[in-house]
Amino acid sequence: MNKGELVAAAAERTKMPASQVDNVLKAIIDSIQAALVKGDKVAIPGFASFEVVSRPARQGRNPRTGETMTIAAGKKIKVSPSKAFKDAVN
């Protein structure tokens, strides 16, 4: 399911215009992104939690040359589905 299909499905379920659902979805995504940029953890009960975690620098190999190299430290977004969400899928 892509974004357009998600918007259409939500519009059908809520009886709201698709353009309004699209605006709400954009606002939710922007709010989650803004919170993560500030370093906050975002938890949506029954769905998932999102948080930024730091990855330390580590050793890796260049696949082309086999040469050992240092992969820089960085950040990644950790998404943890809730138990209810996992149970619904399984």
C-alpha cells in the first residue's frame, strides 16, 4: 500500500474528503519528524514508537577492494511496533 492508497482507504473509512485526509497525514508525519529532530521519542499506543538512536563508528570492508575502512558514526530511526500491532499482524 502506498501513500495514495492509504489516504483513499482512510478517506473511505472516515467519510472525509481525500484532500483533508492527505493534509492530516502530512501533519502527523511532520509532527513525528519534528519531535525526532528535537531528540524526543514518539509513542503512538497500539501502533508503534519511534526514536533516534546513535550508532557508533565501526570497522567495515569496501566490497569492491576488500580494504578495511572505518564507517562513520551516525544516527538512525528505530521503529518499535507495539505488542497489539504485532499481535494483530500475526
